[in-house]
Amino acid sequence: MNVGEVAALAGVTVRTLHHYDRIGLLSPSGRTAAGYRRYSAADLDRLHQVLLYRELGFPLEEVATLLDDPSADPAEHLRRQHRLLRDRLERTQAMVAAVEKEMEARQMGISLTPQERFEVFGEHDPEQYEAEVQERWGDTDAYRESSRRSAAYTKEDWVRIKAEGEDLMERMAAALRAGVAPDSAQAMDLAEEHRQQITGNFYDCPPEMHAALGRMYVEDERFTATYENVAPGLAQWVSTAVQANAARQG
């Protein structure tokens, strides 16, 4: 193949091939009678190796050293390149995942840095179920209002909201342990405080919507686990209190 054909096949410029020839990195095996470069199959194989190492970030001098190493056979080059490409793939996948999480955070409206999100939420990832949330409630006014408010919250706002929620959950757990009936006035008052927290921090949550949330606390094992990790039986207790309060409000 002549130099133009090789350049077109490899996706490089003729000037690049000329440069590789000048520095001895890739010299064509033959010349025509007029002195034009002619590349063999072996030359193309070497060019393939050169381009792979260049893609991996090796300088030309190091590429030449690697390819001209008498102790390295073609299989060794492939193994090295495969290992390096796998390493790059893992790094790239990690970068893609980080970018996607940041995109989800911005879409969700949580405008915190990754460090701030970790400081506020710890191991709990508030974006973990965002795709499901969007699918179920993305078209609702409540979701749009929550996204709008969340976008304006600072780290200090999230710390306050999280502390308020944890304090209320602990008081609910204390009531459960004390034997307070979930349909009692005390339990319903705690449920009403929960509803007001949602309304005050995220979206308007009328009693009927709150009742639906209460049912989810026992119907969705992920919600159930959140409450059960605080106190056994708390998910059912809160669900009953929320629905009793909704009936009282109605």
C-alpha cells in the first residue's frame, strides 16, 4: 500500500507517517522505483501497535523502545495493551458514573458538592431512587415544587431539614416504645408534625396525600426498612398514625 492508502486506512495524516519514517518509528519496508513509500502487512501491524500505544498516552520515544524490545513478542504487546486499556476503561467508567450522578443531582435539584452531600446524607444517597421518583411522580405539581425548592437549598438548609426529620423520627420511636397507641391524639399530633415538615420543606402535602405516603411505609420494603432500622414495628406504627391523622383532618 502507498502512503496515502495507509493514512486513509489508519485515520492519520500523510505528514504523520512521514514523521514516523524520519524518526525511525515506522519505516516502510519498500520503495517504488521512483522512491515512493510502500507499506507491507507487517508495517501495518507495527503502525497499529504504534497508534494503540499513542492512544494510551505513551510518548513516541517510549513507543519505539517498547516495539523494538527484542524480548517482547507480539503477544506480550497485546497483553500489555489489553491491561492498560482495561485500566483506562475502569477509570473512564468511574468518571462517567461520577458525571452521571452529578447530572442526576442537578436534575433533582440538590445543588451540593459531592463532599457536602456526603457530609449531610452520609451513606444514604438521596438520588438513589430518583429515576423511579420521576417515573411515578415526575408529572405532578408536588414533584415540580419539591425540585424548585430543593434547588435553592444550601448545605445548612439540608442539615436543618435532616436534623428535624431525625428528631421527629426519634420522638415517634420513643412513643412506640412507651406503648402509645398509633391512633391516639399524641401519635396523630406527631403524624401531623411530619406532614407539616413535608409541606414546609418540599411540597404542599394535604391529608389524603399524606395518607397515601403512610401506606407506602408498609407497602414498600425500602421505606419499611428506614423505619424498622430505628425501632422494630415503627413503620406500621407511623403508617397507622399518619392515616388516623388524615382521617381526623378530613
